[in-house]
Amino acid sequence: MIALAVFRLAAYVRSHRVYQALLLALAMLAIVYGSRAPKGVETAVLADGAVLIVPILAWAARSLLDTEPDRQRELSAIQAGGRGREVAAGLLAAFAACAVLSALALAWALLLGVSASPPPAALGAAALLYVLAALTGTALGALTSRAVLPSPAVSIMALLLGFMAMLLISASSLYWLTVPLITWMKAADAGDLLTRLPELAAISLAWCTAGLAAYVHLRRRT
Amino acid sequence: MQLTRVSFRYRKRDRLVISHADARLSAGNVIELTGANGAGKSTLLRLLAGLARPTSGVIADRPAVVGFAPDRFPTAQPFTVTTYLRHMSRVRGGARWEPWAERLGLGPLLDTALRDLSKGSAHKVGLVQALMAEPGLLILDEPFAGLDAGTRETLPLIAAELAQRGAIVIASDHQSGLRDLPALRHWALRDGHLEESASPAPETAGQVTVAVTLPAGDLPRFLAGVRDEGYLAREIEESH
């Protein structure tokens, strides 16, 4: 499974598709962190960055999963010893790509976005948000990949609308009905991210798990 | 390996592509699968490979290691022949692909990008990735299409060797490339029904097979004409 994940990552890099998401991420980071935020808002800056990177991560995950021709996906499933392993390897590769881009976003925010180092506890909470962002991107990208939505137009609309829906729902009192992205930002802004983190992380994790489970179910249905 | 009343349809309310197929495959069997275009050959091969699940019925006792060579190898991948096969070998836990590449004549093309390969050479890459892990079940979808003469002769030998070592080999084939193998089993798919026949069209003593080259557009008229004269005629090379 690891070897197959490496194969898919290699295809993603060698096909140069990786640059689409990378350039988009770099452009976004350059604009967002064009000037350093004043002291005292470090946690809020980091949380905002974790939310802003999600659609780019979803794009990266979708792009990675779509690099492989459909027929190669079948060959890979046979080589790896079953569809389940092929699906798992794809998700692992997509998460690895998202994790690298997410780490880049966090590092950029820490180096060029804030004026002071956040306290260790706040930094830990922010790092967790970036991991959750990577998971959210993986799930959204996987659910809009070609193996699930064959039409490119439908797929890209689903990705963007999915992200918009997450933002809208998480801005309301029904924020627990999705990955509560806006609630991450609100909590960080209000200074109670640390106290609300267990609740928000649990909701985020539950929806990511549900999204990934739905993807696995849809892929194994055939 | 056992197929028990295996049926398959792509969507609910579609017609059955495979209808109540029963078959038993034993170690060492070599099977030639024939049928008209659209008869369901590729679907049956996908079911055997485990790529699709039967709508009803059961496929039991599939060998653990399956090799599958598709009719069209997916060349739209950013790898050379060597890097691709090296990756596939790692996925297979370090299977040796080099001897197979050598045997199928891929040696001079190892550094060629997959997307620059001719149809026949790409097909060989598909064969190597299917063969490398010593499969217990080898599935070949139209294995002879586009292959050069040397490989056409080698492939039946490879199939026979694998069968001798206890593998099941099944090939969908319009070209009777495996016809010289002893104890070859013949399956035919007609309208989704799987039938086993003793022999498809035996060549008796005194008969010869000839090859005729002609413009692709003339083919239907030519075949019809030859058949009208009472000769057995079939197309063996895909039109380019």
C-alpha cells in the first residue's frame, strides 16, 4: 500500500500537476501574509490560514487522485491485491500531499504572518487545525475526484460549492453539521480556541471520517 | 476457481451483460474466450479479476495473485518504461520484472516514455506488469492485438509455462493465438451466455490459413465476398 501511495505521489509530481496547487498556495500565502499582523492576534492569524488553505488542499487531493488514468487504477488495484488497498493508497497519497501543503502554509504564517511567536499551547492548537485542514481537503478532494464524479464540470462545481456550504453552515448556529471552519476562526478570534478545541476537533474529525467513509463506500460499490 | 450462476449488469434495470455463468477452472487450465464485439468478454474478465462484483452469483477460490493485461495499456502516465515497471514491482513486493521485459523484447525501449510507445510496445508493458509476480490467475484481454511476430510466438509459450507451474490462464482472443496449445479450453460468450465448446473451428489436414493485406475500407466487402464463396474468413488484425 505504501509503494502504491508512493507511485501515485510520484505520478502527481512528475506530471507537474503538483505545481497547480503549489502555485495557488504560494500566491494565496503571499497575498494573505503580505504584511505581518500586529502582536496579540497570532492564534487568529494561524486559524484563518488553516481555513483559507482548505480549498487549495481539496484541489490538490482531487488533482492527485485524478492523475492516474482510470485503467491504471484498475491495474493498481490488481497489483496491490484488491480495490480496498488501492483506495486506501490513494487516500494516503492525497493526505500526504495535503499535509505537505498544509505544513507549508503553517510555516509561512509563522515566519511571515505573525509579529511574535504564539504561546506553545496556542501553537499546538493551530497545528492541530492545520492537520484537520489537511484531512478536510483530502475528504472534499476525494469526494469530488473523477472516480466519484466523472464530469469535470460537475466535479469542480461540487468542490467549490462544498467548500462554500461548509463556510455558510459553520457560520450559523448549526455549525456542528459540517467541519466548523468559520467556528475555528471565531473561536480563535475570541481567544477561546483552546477551551473549545476538544469540541471543534471532535466535530471536524467526525465529518472528515464520514466524508472519507462515504468515498470508500462509493469506490467499493462497483 | 469456481463460478456459480454469475450474472452482471452495470445498472439496475439494465440488461444482463453476463447471464448465469457457471464454470470451474482448475490449476493449469488455459482458456480461450471468444465472442463478438460487445458480447461481454471484457466484463467477464473484469469479474474474474475481481475488478467488478457479480450482481448475483458467486466467484469462489480466486488465486491470491492475479495478473491482468488490459487490451489497451494506459500510456498517459508520466513515467518511462523502467520507472513504471520499477514502481509496479515495488507494489508487488519486489517482483522481478527485468527477465520478462527482456523476453518480450522491451530491452531497447526501457528508457522510453510510456506516452511515446507504439501500441504494440505499450501492450508489452501491460503484459510485463501482469506477468512479473508469478500470478496464479493470469488474465489477458486481447493479448495478441498489435504484437510483433516474435512476441506472438513467445506469448503462447509463456502461457503454457505458467499453466505447467499451476496457474490458470484465460485470454480473450479474436486471433486464435493460443490455438496450438494442448488441452486448450474454449469458452464462447453469446448474448451474455457462457458456453464451453470442444474446439472453435478446427483446421483439418489439407487446409491452410493465408494472410491478405488490403485497404481497411474494403474489408467488409472482401470478407463478405470470400464467405460467399464458402471459405471461412475472419479479421485478425485491427485496422489502423
